[in-house]
Amino acid sequence: MKSKTLFALLALSLISLLQACKKDTNNNTTNTDVVYNIAASLSGANEVPANATTGTGTVTGTYNATSNMLAYSVTWSGLTGTATAGHFHSPALAGANASPLIFFNLNNNANAGTATGSILLTETQEQDLLAGKFYANIHTQANQGGEIRGQVSATR
């Protein structure tokens, strides 16, 4: 009788383990994935050097540390003109500049617009993202070095 009870407990344990690893069909992550929310507020005051634009923007998205997938959405409005470029830069803390790392596919509507995308990060890029060393910015003809910028935070 003890062996039947032990077998039943082992079978239930295995079923529980398999259920915990089951894919969630709503968001394509597993219950064991480590997912961070990313966010940033973009403004001219955050640019280096700062500028007096009234333009603003936001970055939202997720970073799945299990799959290394960064998914993002960027919006902006009130720029001095049409956005000419936009990207994530790294590695740099607030107040410092870095080279562009991930280029945005811009969807412009005059001085407003959006960009969405996803990309796999390397281990070094992941470390920089989680350490707050990513920033996003949007460029215009009037502000070729960047009109609005925001430091990206990643929280669980």
C-alpha cells in the first residue's frame, strides 16, 4: 500500500510541475519567465545638452529576461517638427551620452508619432537595461542631436 501512495504522490508532483511550466497562450510567456516592465518619460530637459522644446513622449514595454526579448512602444507629441530618427542608446546613465543601439521604425503624424518593435538583447545589453543604462530619444531637424530623451527603468 505504501508504494501505491508514494507512486500517487510522485505522479501528482509531476503533474503539478508540468502545469507550472505550461505556456500561457494569452501572452506567450511561461509561469517561470522573469518579466520586467520598462518605462521612460521623454522631454527636452532630459537631453544632453538640455533644450527648451515643449515636446514630450513616453516609452512603455516589457523585457522578458528568460527569452531576452525586449518589446517596446514609444509615443511622442509637440515636437518642433517631424521626427527624423529615434533610438535606444546604451550604455549611459542620465546626464551622459552613448551611441545608438536600437533604431526605431518611426510612424510620424506631423510633430507627433509612434514607434513599436521587439528585439533580442545580448547578455551585456540585458545587464545595461536592468542597471538603468538605456535611454530613448527622438530627433528632429531643429534638434539633430535629440529633441526629447528619457532614461529607461526596468521594474518587476
